[in-house]
Amino acid sequence: MDVIAEGDPGFKRTKGLMNRNSTLSQVLREAKEKEELWTSSEVTLETDKKTNYGLLFDEFQGLSHLEALEMLSQESEIKVKSILNSLSGEELETLKLELEQLKEAFSLAEFCEEEEEEKKGDEDFTKEITELFSQLQVSSKPEKLARARNTAYEWISTSLAKPLEEKEEGEKQLETEKTENISKNSVEDIHAFAIRSLAELTACSIELFHKTAALVLHGQKQEVTAIERSRTLSQ
């Protein structure tokens, strides 16, 4: 959220709301609405609109899927509380233990930047996420998320490859091509692409979680247990 706020004044102005009893979708929607008012009341460059995370996240349908996911969460919470209130003794303790295991599965692991940097390649990502979703035994597929991630990966790879190729062609040609490359991929272009890619990736992720949650909660019973699914989804 801090990274998003650095490049998104609208989000930064409403980030403090997270300290209240607001849902994430409410915070993002308020940030989006405030940003729309701000951009309409001031002379704003088109590039500024292209680097607004809140507006882009909504453009990729992230906000609507987030709200739907929160509704499913609230619905499930009500059902769980109702079941807990109806149980007692050993049955209650067994269910509490299972719920604790589900909670642990989704607890955030310590982020290791070095380990993340070692994982390279769009093919590995697509293969890994496809295998994970096959373990869930639901009809939702991660193709949309994989495409968004691969598009970002390819753009970055292409941008990084150009300077390396130029180094082998002499200083004069290097200066000429460097100038052209800067004009094609300026700092503003890179920043805009990074924010847009972040918005698209998070929106696709939320959409996938929403559709998967709906299938898990309202679909037919499968051989896969809730604990197994939670461990798969947490990855």
C-alpha cells in the first residue's frame, strides 16, 4: 500500500481510512471517487490519469470483484458463527481446530526478496499456477492472470535487453540508439506501465479469488478438503 501511495495521490489521501473499520473495497472506492473529483476540478495531464492506481484498478474490474469477494466472506462468516453456536463439546472443539488450521494456512509468510529474485521466467509462473489450480478441482482457470503477468514480464525483458545489445555496437551508434530508446521508453512510460501492470495483476488476482471462492462455497463437494484447498490458495 505504501508503494501504491507513492505514485497515487488519490490513494495516499485516503490510506488513513484503513485504521477505521472499513473494508478494502470501501477505501479503494472512496480513493477513486476523490481522485475523479480532483482530476475533474484541476487541469490534469493525461499521463497523470494513466498512473492512477485506483482508477486503473477499477478499469480492470478489480473493485467490483473485490466487493463481491467481501460479500462472500461476510456470508461465510455468518454461516460459520451460526454453526459454531449450534455445536458443543467435542464437535465444537474439532471445528475450532479446523478453523485454526485454515487461519494458519493463510497467515502471511516472511517475504524473502532474494528468493523471489531467483524465480525467473514466465513459463515457470504459468506452469506453477496452472498446477496449483488443478489441485483445487474447480472450474476456474488462471489464464487471464498468467497473460497479464507474462505481458509485464515480456515488456520488462524487452526493455532491459535493448541497452545490452547496444553496448556491442560501438559508442556512436550506442548514443544514437540510446537517445531513441529513451524517447520510446521514457521514465514516464516505464512508470505508467508499472502502475498499469500492478493494477491489472491485482485486479486479475482478485477476480480469480472471487470466482474460485464462489465455486468452492457454492459448488458441489469434492474429494479435496478445505485444509488442502487453503494451503494451495495461500501459495
